[in-house]
Amino acid sequence: MWPCPNCRIGYMRPRRITYAGYHGDFFIVIPNMPAYICDVCGNRQYDEEALLQLMPLIGPREEGGQAQDLGVEPPDRPQGPGWGTHRRPA
């Protein structure tokens, strides 16, 4: 636990939260990610060790970058025109 660098009033406390963000054109959601949350302003910082393990799997978090392939598609994945429309609008 340490003072919050944002509000300088609260303290950063360890929690497990859901990591969510765009990586290239893909929106990635990872549950139970270790993080530190300020008990006053809600500022969040993800655990550095967990991020170091995560980044080789999903790629850099930047607007122009492409996310790395997360694996092969399962054989029972439905096909059709509406499938996979979860990408960020242009």
C-alpha cells in the first residue's frame, strides 16, 4: 500500500479487476487481473509483473498497432456475415 500518485490523499490497495482495452483492432478482456486501486479517487494501476506476462500474448496497446494472434480458432466457431463484428468502428 502506498499513497496515490493521482490524488495524493488515498492509498493504492491491491485488488483483482477486469483488464479491458483495445489492442490494435481487437478489444481484449481479461478477468482477475492483479491491480492497485486508490480507495479515494479510483485511480488504477495494473500490476507490472502481470502486464509483463500479458504483453507477449496480446501485443502492444497502441492505436496503430496490430494485436498478435491469440491462437487458432476453435473448430465449432459459427460462420456467417454477422460473426466477428466486435471490431472497433473506423
